[in-house]
Amino acid sequence: MIADQHLHLERGPYTPENYPDEWLDRYLETAKATGVDRLGVVEHAYRFREAHGLLPNAWADARCLYRLDTYVKFVERQRSRGLPVSFGLEMDYVPESEEGIGRF
């Protein structure tokens, strides 16, 4: 089995608030054509409002635009389709933010 476990859907015209099923389907088609059996989708946690302030810089704070529940709903919808895809979040570790990261 060949797997790519570090895929970001955020590249392109869509955001966590409006990922259509077809956007993920395009990734799956490309994976299949290149011999990849399983994908792992991870989104950067700093993109979600609930992560505001966890990375101590203005660059990250300016990118906390989406609600985490919109991504969760997308994930739940994809899981119900039975696709060979894992989902997760990519969180940067910042020692002084450890408590907030734990809550996130």
C-alpha cells in the first residue's frame, strides 16, 4: 500500500467552509492514477478561529478565518462516503501555547 498522509486541500479555490466533494474526488483520482492507495488530509490549525493566539505572531493571527466546525462537517461527510482518506489537523508546537493547544 502506498499512502500520502500529508495533503492540504486549502490550495486552490476552496476554503474549509466550502470544500465540495468533487474537490477531494479530484485528489483521489490523481492518487489512483499514480498508484497511491490512501490519502491523509490535514489542514493547518492556524487557519481556524479557535486557534487564534496559539502562534504568537501577526501572520498567523491574520489567517484565523474559518470555523473549525466547518472542517469537521466536511470530514464527517467524507467519512460517510467510505473513501480511503484519513483526516486530521496540523498544529505547530509552541511551548508557551501548550495549554491552549491542548484545549484546541
